[in-house]
Amino acid sequence: MVWQTPLLSAVPSGVLDMTADFTPLLVGLVVGMGLGVLALAFTIGVHDVRQAKRNAQPVVTEPQPSLPKAA
């Protein structure tokens, strides 16, 4: 006589496989959240670059001394 495990013996196997039903939803959530994180990082980077350009001090260059013409 073969004894079945009592844990899943009363539940049909087709009911437990719900991953195939929700796969498009889960993939969409993962892709959407990934793109959202990338967009947020890009936005923060653009904001930081603009703030750095706005707060940058102008570079003062000293005029080059005129050298006499060489032979």
C-alpha cells in the first residue's frame, strides 16, 4: 500500500500552480519597478549636475605674459 503525504493529498495539483497565472503580472511589476529606480537615479544625477554647474565658481585665468620673439 502506498501512503500519500497528508499535506497536499486533498488539494488537486492544478490549483497549486498559480505562478503561471501571475507570471505576466509579476514580470511587469519587476520591470516597472526596475525602470522606476533607473529613472529616479537619472533624475537625481541630472539635478546634481545642474546644481554643481549653478554653484561653480568661474575660473579666473591670468593673462599669459608676452614673450619676445625668438631668433
